Amino acid sequence: MLYGMIHPNDAATMTVRSVFIIALDKKVKLMLTYPASTGRNFEELLRVIDSLQLTQYESLATPANWKNGEDCVVLPSISNDEAEQLFPKGFEEVKPYLRWTPQP
């Protein structure tokens, strides 16, 4: 009850299925909660872990449905000059705030 793991519309013995990803810095990076009747999507969990590990060390973000090895988004806070230095494979500017680059 303390951590909100009992679904409010189910019996007290029916826990929800919660997943927490906590980084080495002790910060929660992801919380996913599924109803007790729904299984967890392990492909999605692995995808999120890949994204978290990649974006922790690179100036990148990953779009919805991104998979390991696909193009990533250059952070809007990075200038084009910085992006040229950070991403030697280059980048494609779709909009000033949306630039794609191959995954390093």
C-alpha cells in the first residue's frame, strides 16, 4: 500500500506489475506500471535500457519506437557547430529543433 503497488480497483492481494529502473546515481530513470492482468513487455524494457545507456553518455535523445542501431535525435541544446564536432558521421537538419544522426 505504501508504494502504491495495490491496484485501487482490485483486491488487496492483487498487486500491479511495476518496473523501476534505478541508475547507479540512485535516481529513478523509469517507472512502468501494468495492471495485474497484463504482462510486461520485455522488448520494451530492453529498448528503454538501451536508450538510457546511450543517452547517458551522448548528446542524443531517442524517438518513440527507436531501436538499438537506428538514427537518434541531436539534442536541441547542441549547436550545429558542436554537432559537427560531436557527430563525425554528420547529421540531417529537418527543423532547427530536429536533427537526425546515425547512432554512434
